[in-house]
Amino acid sequence: MSIEAESAFRRSPDAEPWRLLLRDRDGTIRGAGIALAGGAILTCAHVVGTPDAEITAEWVDLPDAGARTARLVPGGWAPTLDNGGADIALFQTIEPCDLPGTLLSRLPSPRNRTVHALGFPAPYEFGVVATAVLAGRSGPDNEWIQLDHTERGRVRPGFSGAGVVDDRSGAVVGMVVTSARGDEEKPAWLIPVETLIRHVPAIGRWLGPDVPRGDWQPWIGLIQIVITGSGPIDAGRVVDAAGKSTAEVERSLPPPTERMSLGVAGIEQAQEPEQVLDDVVGPLVRRGATVVLQFEDESSPAAELARQWQQDALQDRVDALAEGIAELADRERGARRRRARFKGVHEIPALAAELELPKVILRASIRDQEPIKLARALHHYERQLVRHLAVVADAEQENDALAKEFERLRGMLATYNAIAVEHGLAEDEQLVELYREARAALDAREYLAVIRTRVRAYVAEVRRRT
């Protein structure tokens, strides 16, 4: 199986045939792994123990595939560093392997995205799934991404080496590296793709497309129904299904593109009208396409089924909007909590509340509102949601910048206090007072301008004395 064949993002957590269970030669479970295309296996160095180890890999989602023995790839060993970083191992099956593998995707904005992973904590030899929310960069040299637990399982010992899947895109965006032991409230961490490649450049061979940058976007498309004589089909391309089998209609489709628009005519004259709707139109709409269907008889069984599909797609679209509004509300709350730690900074507006009433009205209108009008209203509020998410993203970046400046000033104060001590000025009354004022401002999280002024005053006096 080629790398290209495994490069598509998957939305369903049930379609992840690259998930691995790793064992010793004697059958003892070592942990989890990620199958890369061509028989390569990615896991943590501490999972396999030593670079000369042989591991046995089992494809979890392919129980009939059997097990494969693997050895380390030259240059594929990056053991744990003194500061806790690295901890990466790249293995290769001894025999040629055509079992499924995946590509790895960089995640441009690693915050507030829900992810999941399959691990093997004792005694669950069959594996358990845990979900988490990405909290942002942390770990050794800021190379990892923190995983905050959710109510749907907890990443814990036994998950090391597991692939971390972004729920929204289905992309594998990193590998679980460690988790806190004992305290369930403590977080876990993943090694993002760019860090994996930095320590083991050979992993770059399996680098796929980045996860699309940006915030929420609707992933359910729309169905429009046109009756012959009411006007032409307004779509990017029209496929004629008359007289064709479902397979022939599928072969007539253009290559899929993001947010594509497609017309399908002659469905009633297709060999299997209902199967065309189920097997061709349905998957297109679920991938976000707008599909315009033309019928000659608005009361035909195919047209009735299409109207049901249309309502279902609108329902899914409203549900997707509701999920986006919930995401906006969660991010608002998180950003507002962080913002409250800084004095004198403008507040973050309550944007999610503006969309709650429209959400309720849209949900109540699905069965009564004319579909095209409802689709237009949905599009309006979807664009508003995207704009609101951009505002919150800016606020999150401002919070990061504020936190970074606080830590910079705290570090500067500590550095120059150490210089003062080295020069025998630890008991100098003037320096002690300046240090006390600067430290008190930092601890009280005073206005940033006040902190900056007091730290600079102390630094300037230490420099003058030394």
C-alpha cells in the first residue's frame, strides 16, 4: 500500500487501521505504536527499552493480519534527554509489509482542539480510547503539547507511543509521550509532528499535509432540489445519471475539492435511483459539498427520499453550528479566565451569547422553513461564528503575549538578583527595597506598566553598582 493511499484524513475514529499494539518477543505488552506506510513503526524509546530490542507489532483494527516483528531503523533512535525531551524510536518490519499506515500532519494552532488516542493501560489488553483537549505548548524546551483530560477517558500510563488524532480533521498530529501518575487531575503530553522530525529526521518521509489552519468550519454540505422547468441547475458541474448504474455515476464525478458544488440530473431514470442518493449524493454532502438534484416528478419516490435527505442535511448543519457555538463559548471562558489575571487589559466580549437565540430559531425551523431560506440563514450565522472565533483567537494570542512578558520580567528580576548576590550586595538596603517592590508587583500581578517600571529600576541600579 502506497504512502499516498493512506494520506487522506479520516473523520471517523473507527477507521484508523494504523493503530498498533506493541509486545516483547515473549508476548509482554510494551505499549502503543503508530504504523507508518511501508511497514515503518513509530513509538516512544522508553516503550521499547533499548535500541537493539526486537518488537512485535499487531494492527489493532486488523485482527486477521497477524503480527510483524520489527527492528530499529538506522538513525531512528532518540532516547530521553536529560531534560526529558526526545524519547522517540522508529522501527521497520523485518519482512516486507503492505498493511495500512498513516501520514503525520502538523497542527498550526495546537490549542482547544479535541483529540483522542488508543492506549493499553493494564489490564486492558484490547485497548481503551481516551479523549483530551489540547492546552498549548509546554514540556521540555516547550517542545510538547499539553493534553488536558475530559470526562471521556484519561490518558494515563499505557498510552505512550499512541497516535494522537485530531477529532475535527481525522489527522494524526502527534504521539503520546508521557502522562502524570497517580493524580487524575494532572495532564499528559504529546510530541507534535515537527518535534518528532527534529529529533529523528527520517520521520519526515511520512509528513503529510498540514491540518488546515483556521477555526471551525461547517463540515456538512447542503442539498438543493430543482424540478424540471423551474430553471437550470446552478452548480459547478452537472452529472447526468439517466440510464447509469451507481458505479457509472460515481465514475462520472469530478475530482473532489473543498466545498465543491455539483449538480445531478436524471436521477429518476438511473438504474438504481435510491442507491445513487445513498451511495453517491450522501457521501458528497457529508464531505461538505453542495449538491443540486434535478427531478422531473416532485412526487416520485426518489424526490421524496431526496427531500428527507435535504432535511437531514440541514439538521446536521444546524447541529454542526451548535457545536461551533459551544466551542466558541468554551474558548471564551478559557480566554476570559486567563485575561482576568492581568490588570488594565480590555475584557473579552461575550460573543457566543449573540448566537444562542439564532441557534434555537434555526433548530425549530428545520421542518417548517423553506430549505433555501434556511440554508441562507445558516450561512449567515456560520460566517458570524467564524468571525467571533477569530476575535477569540486574537485574544488568546494577546494572553500568550502578556504571560510571556510577565515571565520575561520575572526572569530578569531573578537574574539580576543573582548578580547582586554574587557581588556582595545581598544586604544593600536600597537594592533590597527595589527588589521587594518589584517582586511584590509581580506577585500581585499589578498593571504590566507598573511591573516593568519597578523591574527596570532594580535592574538599572544593579547595573550601576556592578
